[in-house]
Amino acid sequence: MDLLVATRNPGKLRELHQLLSGLPIRALSLADAGITADVAETGRTFEENAVLKAHSYAALSGLTTLADDSGLEVDALGGAPGVQSARWAGPHASDADRIRLLLERLRGVPPEQRGAQFHCTVAIATPSGAVYTTEGIIRGQIIDQPRGSHGFGYDPVFFIPERGRTMAELEPEEKNRISHRARALQAARPILARLAAESEGG
């Protein structure tokens, strides 16, 4: 089964390819499918945004589509940046800009009050309009200095106490076992396997 993966983020695309390995599907990017249209993420929750993207791109492409929306929720900031994680520091900000803004907002907040979680919702939409969602969460805390060179986004300042390392210090294989996206996709695998089997049968 061809599966359209609704992202242009190369880091996310790499992760998704690894996380979907072993399934009887061929993952296609928006570029592979020749889709240049953008779907505005106007939802107020990760689920609303993921469903909106999956639904819209499935209708555009005629392919079963997987979309995810994910972000960082920081306890001391009332759950911010949340759904605004990628756009928080402005439309053209880099990962480094977003991390700088986060650390500025947390200046003076003691370590024990720096709890945070990465949250991911995955939505799978079929061309016929069926939609399935799964989610994954990983808890950690925000540290003062970026550490590690793997991953992307806020990974360098997201410390996982039980691992003793930041998300960006984990090897990709380890990250892909424990991350919020890994957990959401793990939950989505049976759905994808069933849809692939149905497409073979049909």
C-alpha cells in the first residue's frame, strides 16, 4: 500500500521511515506525490491539526495519508508552546531561535519546576473519509544548555531523567524506541497493517 506521509520536515520524514519499517507499505513524501499545497494548521489541539492535515492530503492525493502534529508542553509555561511549538519564535525561526526563546522564558525557574512533555498525535485518513488517531507522550525536563547533536527541534534541551541524557544525546535507534512519535506510531502500526491488508484484498 502506498502511504502519503504529510510532512516536509526532513528530520521527521527520516524518523517516520524508520518507525514504519517492516510494514507492507511504501511511504511517499508530499514531494514524491507532487503535492505543493500547504494545509494551514488552524486546530487548537494536536489532534485537530493532525486530522485536518491527514484528511486534506488524503482528499488531494487519493492516497491513505498519515499526518502527525506534535510539540513540547512545558508545565511552568501553562503547556506552552504546545501546538505553536514550530511557530513559537516566528515563521522563519530556526531550532536554535526556538530553544533560545524557551530558555529565556524559563530563566530563574528552578530545575524541579521545569517538567515538560513531548506530545504527538498521529492521524491516518483514507480517501473514503475514515480517520483513525493515536497518541504518544514522553515526560522529561528542560535543562539550561543544549546537549547532543541528534534529533531536531527542542531535543537538545529535553532531558530524560531515567536515561540521564537529552533526547538529542540518544542514538536514533534508541530515540525511535521511546519518543512520543515512536509511541504514537507504535500504536498506529496495527491500523496501518489492517489498511494495507484491506488494500491488498481489494
